[in-house]
Amino acid sequence: MYIVGDITWLQSIVLGVLQGLTEFLPVSSTAHMALASRLLYGEDAGAAYSAVVQLGPIVAIIWYFRHDLARYLQGIIKTGSPGKAIDTRDTDAKLGWFTLFGTIPLAIAGVLLEHKIDTTLRKPSVMGISLIVLAAIMLIAERIGKRNRELDQLTFQDSQAIGWAQVLALAPGASRSGVTITAGLFLGLTRESAARFSFLLSIPAITAAGVYKLFKVLKHGGLHGQGGVYIVSAVIAAIVAYVVINWFLKYMEKHDTVGFIVYRLVLGAVLLGLVASHRIDNSPAKAEIEKPKASTAVQMMPHNSITSTTIPATMAAPWKF
């Protein structure tokens, strides 16, 4: 288990802006945060930080879709069961139920694969490969997708297909929005409709994941006296994410995803290049957090071991101001 050295105010601002910029774009916020924290911080910023800063984008997207969510909730209550919603002409009820059921595959896979996703797969090399592979798939979707169906034409089968595709986003670097938008394009949705349903699916997905991770962090030692710094990151991420959501939905009405595809290819190549040249560490992340014995140390407690090694915080965090 790792506790990385204290995050400074400047680091929290930079990482908060980055989290807000990338959370809902098809470019993988995980890859960006991993690369930035390794280059600027010396190591993964830590599960405590990630859990708190993710709350910002969660608040942003719930606030942005607050009126839609209210209508969908009313539709769910009105129909009373998903079976009735499948055949109803009430679009709000359908989208409400479809969003809930589309989240189930991700929830199941996330629970079953949590440890592997948070450790073994959380490596820069895996993220680089995921960025490049999904970029290629996105390009195919752009080329063959008919884009002749609107969101109100979405079927239960469509929502399940996109929901199961969302499971692929558990691979670090894949991008949840990238995977779901691509699946929507393959199903013939317009770009704007695919992006909108992707955002709707993200609400229960990232909310449940964020709250769950925060609960685990608090259970395993809390925020180590850095709650204020973490909250600043979350607030900044929320503001930036809200702006990005508004911009991206309008962008997708008239533009394709080719710019994001090219960006993913470049970022993936950069990540793999940095790993190959040993500029960044390619070791997998550690899953759990414990409070350090002293504020100037990094405590390392491998599984099945009672020994520990301390490293000066200045070595773990070279980018401090």
C-alpha cells in the first residue's frame, strides 16, 4: 500500500483542471491523470485524492442534467416497472429505465474485476494500448455508422448493447465516454444522441463508483489532513467539467470525433514511448490506502508482509512548490 507525499495547492489546481477537462471527453481521464501525476508528482496521486476529486464532475453532470433527470424519475415512477417502459411511447420513462438497466453490466463487472482494474491493469503501458485500440474502433464507427437515429428511437436492446460495451471502459485508458459513444454510433445513433446517452449512463456509473471509492478511502485512514486541498481540486474539476459537458454536446451536433481519435493515437504513442524510454514508471498501481506513520514518509506495506520501508516524501514527490 502506498501513501504518496503531500499534494501541494498548485498540484491540486493543475490536476483538478485536468480531471474536469477529460472526465467526459472520449480521451480517458484515467490516462491523463496517471501521466500527469507521474510526470509532475513522481507517482500516482493516490486513491484518496482520486475519490474526492471525482466528486466534482459527478456534481457537475447531475446539475447539468437535473431537469432531464427529474423527468426520467417521474417517468420511472409513472410506469412502475421496466416491462411497461419498453413498450411505452413515454420517452422520459424509457430513457429513465434504459439508463438504469444499461448501468447493470458495468456494476457487475466492476465488482468482480475491481482489484485487477485498480492494480494489475492500471499501468501506463495498458493505458497507451487502450487509447490506440479504441481510437481505431472509433474511426471504424465514424466510417460505417449511419447516424440516422435520434435518442427517442433508442430501444431496450440498444441500451443493453451500449451498457455491455461500457464494461470495456473498465480497462484503464479506454474511456467510458469513448466506448459508449462509439457503441451508439455503431447502432446508428447521431453523434449528439450517442453523446447524450453516454452522459446519462455516466451519472449512475460514476456516482456509484465515486461514492464507493470515497467510502473505502475514509474506512482505510481518511484524507490524511489534506481534505482542504482535495476539495479545492474537486471544486475546480466540477466547474471545468460543467463547461466541457455544455461545449461537447454542442460540438457533437455538427462535428465528428476524428479530432479526438487523432489525439488518442498521439497520447497513446507518447505513453508507450515514455514507458519504453523509462521516463515514467510502468509498475501497476497499489489498491489500498493506509495512513502513514509520519507526514514525511511514504509507507509501503505489501500484501502478506509485515515489513515496511519508508521513503522520504521529497523523493516521492519531486514536483512541489
